[in-house]
Amino acid sequence: MSTVSLERNLVISTEKLQETANEIRKLALRAITKANSGHPGGSLSLTDILTVLYFNLLKHDPKNPNWEERDRVIISKGHASPGIYAALSLAGYFEPEEFVNTFRQVRSKFQGHIDRLKVPGVEVSTGSLGHGLSIANGVALGLRLESKKNKVYALLSDGELQEGQIWEAVMASAHYKLGNLTAIVDRNRIQLDGWTEETMALNPLADKFKAFGWEVKEIDGHNFSEIIDSIQSGSQRDLTDKPLLILANTIKGKGVSFMEDKVAWHGVAPKPEELEAALAELTTN
Ligand SMILES: Cc1ncc(C[n+]2csc(CCOP(=O)(O)OP(=O)(O)O)c2C)c(N)n1
Ligand SMILES: [Mg+2]
């Protein structure tokens, strides 16, 4: 059994992380199928990163979501709500079945896009892409002004980086030397209806962030050790170091063979028989 040792002196096996990630993926897909609506591809590509954060490295308290000492996770890709709700529910913020049974229903708090006022654990309401990094900058600056040690994580998608606002924010994070900020890009290479490089090329992405004054670590976004090491290196920086970008190479639809790297699974619900096949894969793998 391989293990990873953690900053807070916990040791969590990679098997346990994988098991948790599988459970998150299963809950997300069940909810999307029941609602017959939602975004599987970008939920599954983000899952391993969410798993490391919420089950491993993050300073947070699901019983006290507004705990002042918590790290702040600002998830800019708010359409990945099924994966986010699944992770938050398993972490203990609310009941998993409440989310699965009411996702995207009228009057449910579990809307298609995450809402801070409705769902405990959601730091910022998002869904309109492009805003998360600017918000994270403000939060990081505010915390630093008060000499607080809380870390700020901004989770971004890659198609989202085509928004002009992102690049204003990238400039500002570096200008203000936000050493308490780590941005993680879910680099699944696919956006709504095509490959990013064909729609509006982003490469060379690492070089672009470096040129803007960021430190960059490029990792396999499905390798738990790499995710942990990169996030830990971010959390060990001084408050006025360069901001850190973790460029996480991922696979859209990760974990379900027929969804992996398929543009078509960006925002389509599985049919019941497809759900069964997906759940079977996630149970045996
Ligand atoms: C400002 C804005 N424009 C359009 C959309 C509609 N939309 C939702 S998801 C998506 C594609 C996102 O692709 P990417 O950012 O790569 O996300 P991921 O692959 O992680 O799902 C789009 C265009 C939106 N949510 N916000
Ligand atoms: Mg993408």
C-alpha cells in the first residue's frame, strides 16, 4: 500500500484517496442522471483535485463552514457543481442523498451552478466563467492585509482562460505578489463544444503565466502524490512570494472509459443504462 505523508502529520493512503474519488464520481453521475441535466466531463476531471483538497490538505470544518481560520476555496468553474456537491457532501457539509435526490430540481439548494447563499461549504457563487481569480485576488489581499495565514485556492477551468478578465487577474495576482494564493487550472483541453487549442489556443500556457510573473508547477492532475506535493509547496510560501499556478493536466470525463476525452460529455446526462455501466467501472477500478 503506497501512502502519502501530509503537512498536518496525517497519513492517508492513496487507496483511500482513490476510493473517495470514486465515491465522488459515482454520486455526481447519479445526480446528473436523476436530474437528466448537468456537467459530467468537467466534474470528473476535477474530482481528484477536490479529493486532495477536501479530504487531505485543506484547513476547514464542515460543521462550521464559516470558521474564520478556514482556507478559502474559490471554484470558478461553477458548472462542475455535481462534483463539487458530491465532494462537499462526503466531506460532511450535508447529506449526499439530499444532493443526489434534489439536484437541479425547482426550489432545491443544489442548483446547476454553485450558490454560496444556499450550500454550506461553497465559498463564492459562480457559474458565469471568468470571475473566480479576480475574486480570489481580493480575498487573498484582504487576508494578507490582516496578516492572516489562511491560504486561498482558485480552481479554474481551461476554456475559461479565454476570458479577458482572467488575464487582468493574472496580472494583478503577480503585481500584488500574492504568495498566499494558489490557482489550479483543470487543464482537460476541452471546452463546451471542442478542443481548446482548436477553439482559441491557450498554449504555451505555463510560459504565459511565467511571463506574467507567476511560479508554475505542471502536474498530472490525476496523480495524488503530484497534486499533494504541488499544493503543499504552494502552502509553504511567504505571503509576498509569487502566486503559484498549478497547471493540472487532466482528462475530461476521467474514470469512465466512454466519457474520457470526449467533447460530447461536457454537458450531457447519462442515460440510465450508461449510468449503470459507469458505476460498474467506478466500483471495480
Ligand atoms: C461567461 C460564460 N460564458 C459561457 C458559459 C457557458 N459555459 C458553461 S461551461 C462552458 C465551457 C467551459 O469549458 P471549460 O472552461 O474548459 O470547463 P470544463 O472543461 O472544466 O468543463 C461554457 C462555455 C458560462 N458558464 N459562462
Ligand atoms: Mg476544459
